[in-house]
Amino acid sequence: MAIKLDDEQYKFFKDRLDAVSLVMEGILQQHPVAKINPDVKDNISEAVDKLWITKELINKKIQDNDKS
């Protein structure tokens, strides 16, 4: 049995994804540790990319809910 969530739950989750992504991009990727360690910066970039993909999935779910 699937749990049904309302759009507000998805919108709140998407907002939190945005907040985490901004911190990762604005603080972690710009930190001197990341700047001098390409592997660290690459991992952060990969994580930010995954969060973006997740945000797109949430956007699609919200749009699908709006249609039904």
C-alpha cells in the first residue's frame, strides 16, 4: 500500500533540496580544501548533480499530482 503525500510535502522537500544544494555549491565547493583537492571538489559536484536530478523528479511528481 502506497502512502499518498500532498503537494505541500513535496514542495517543502524541494525547498530543502534547494537549501542543501546552495550550501554545497556556495560553501563546500568554494572552500580551500575543495579547491586544492580536485577529488573532493568532484565528489561535491557529483552530489550536487544528484540533488538536481532529485529536484527534477520531485518537480515531475508535483506536476503529475496537479494533473490528477
